Amino acid sequence: MFVLELTYTAPLDAVDAVLPDHVAWLEEQYEKGHFLASGRKNPRDGGVILAVAGDRAHIDEIVAGDPFTVAGVCAYRVTEFIATKTAPELAHHRQTLD
């Protein structure tokens, strides 16, 4: 599982100009089963996405397709973790330590 932390690198008006495309991209990732949760940080200087998508290379490919990335309005910090405990609704995403 991955935590994707977005930090805006451009003024909010530039971010907002790309926001509709970013939201459409988010919906696509949810439909593919890659994203579990997402939202803005407070204060609004970026966002956070909880993702599941095979391996780091696949996550990097997904991130590269984000319209925010393409437009250069944010930077991503990707953290991989092993989800050994989850809420019951996320049980099928639980992982084991090797």
C-alpha cells in the first residue's frame, strides 16, 4: 500500500485551473481499483491519496499521469508501507510481513 502526498508547487489559481482534469484522473484511478481514499490537506497546500497498485513502478507510472504532475503544479512524495492491520472494510488489502 502507498501514501501519496501531494505538495503544491504553484499558486492556487494555477492548481485550480488543472483541478477538473485532476478530479477526472482521480475518478479513473478509483474505477481501476488503485485508490482507496483521497482529499485535500488542511491548510490547502496539497493533498493525500491512499493507493494500492502492485508495486512502486506502477505507482510511479500512475503519478506521472496525474494532470497536476503533467502541468507541473505539484510534487509527489510516495511512501510505501505494509498494511498488516486494517478496518474490516479494507480487509482484502491486508498484507503480511515476509
